[in-house]
Amino acid sequence: MQRLDFLLRTLRYRPMQSAPNTPEPPPATPNLDPAEVERFGRLAAEWWDTKGRLKPLHDQGPARLGFIRDHLRRHFSIANEGLKPLAGLRIVDVGCGGGLVSEPLARLGATVTAIDPTIDSIAVARAHSASQGLDIDYRTTSIEELAASGAQFDAAVCMEVIEHVPDPAAFVRSIAEAVRPGGMLIFSTLNRTLKSYALAIVAAEYVLGWLPRGTHDWNRFVTTGELGQFLTQAGCNEPDCSGIIYDVMSDTWRLGNDTDVNYIAASSKPRG
């Protein structure tokens, strides 16, 4: 019950504010849900509020980053254990939002290109990274447009995005196209299980009313099996999955075997 109470409290509804627009036009691609883009645009001003509605993403950050760092180091046989173990790797952060993952990847030495279709989120991300002295290539674009341009990266990360697109299989294919042979793709998302329905839909939206009804579409949650299928259909290997679990005793998030709600997965792309 403590874990349920914590997860529900982190989803408590708060009014959304807008960040200033930039002159860049949003990308034109059929695999975007305009309602989702608009919703995240209204949310943009809250990206770096560690106590606000996005608190769970900040709290999950260390566990997610540890998974990303360790899998990239192991896959690319990186022996560097210093402050910048990802130096030399070109990484694209797909659906970067305000840069919550882009910034730590840049601090670890990676050359980061971060993309998002939401104009306001990119504006917030640029402003925040500039205040931190980080050189990140933020772009208001879609992965489809980036892949069509011929851009190639050593790795792609995509955190909590795939459950918001109309065609997740096509989305994964586009990400795979932007990763060079021998590269790696890493996703985090919500599993479509009875447990996730109970926590994220029934309790939060309909029982307690802490979220507006319809905030989440459980039908868009992606099971571990479906993600594995999308990846293999895109020419990648079966993913290595780990759950992202809230530890009540330590009030922290950690990696573990329970993938029923939140999980993170890494898949490699075979060499040509």
C-alpha cells in the first residue's frame, strides 16, 4: 500500500503553464499525436521542477542513467571509468523533452543530439543546458525527419515516449534507421499489464481523481514482448529488459526484475 500511495502521489494533477515559443515550426510527420504534442507543450515550463508533476522522472533518473551508461560501456567495450566514460559516442535523445536525459549524457562525455516535436520543450531545454554550460544540439524535429536526412548515431535513447505515438512499430523502425550498424537502442516505457492499469489508470484517474480522466491511454502502453517484436522487425536484437522499481524503504527508484509497470530495455543493432 505504501508503494501504491507513493506512485499515485507522484501523479497528482497540477495546473500546466506554457513556456515561450520559439520561431521554429513543428515537424510534419504522420506518426505524431497532435493532442500529445499540445499537452507536452503546456507542460514544458515544469520540466525542471524537481518537486512538481514530473518528480517521478527526476527520481528515476539515476537508475535510468546507470542502465544506459553500463549498457553502452559494455556494448562498446569502453574501459574508461573516469568522469566522461561516454566520450566519443554520438547519441540521439529521441523525444528529449526538457533535456532530463540529454544533460547527464553530455556530462558523461557523449556528443548529444536531442530532438522533440514540442517547440516549447526544446526552448526550455536549450535555455537550461546553456545555463549549465553544456553543448547539446537541440532540434525541433521528428525521428522520421532525422532518419530521412541520413543522420547516423552510435546509439539512440528514447525515454517514456513510445507509449505516446500512434504507430510504435514504425517509430522503432525510424529510430533504428538513425543508428549505425553495431550501435545500440535504449527505451524506457510503461508495460501494459493489470498492475499498470490499476496504478496509472483506475486509481489515479477514476478512484482518487488526482489526474484528469484520460491522461493516460493504457491501450498505448507497450509490453516487453511487443517492444521485442518491434525491435526484431526493425533488424535489431532481442532487448535486455530491467524493471524500474520504487523502493519504499529507501524512498528511491532502483533497477530490478519486476517489469510489470515501468521498465527500461537495451537492444543492439547487428553490424553490417
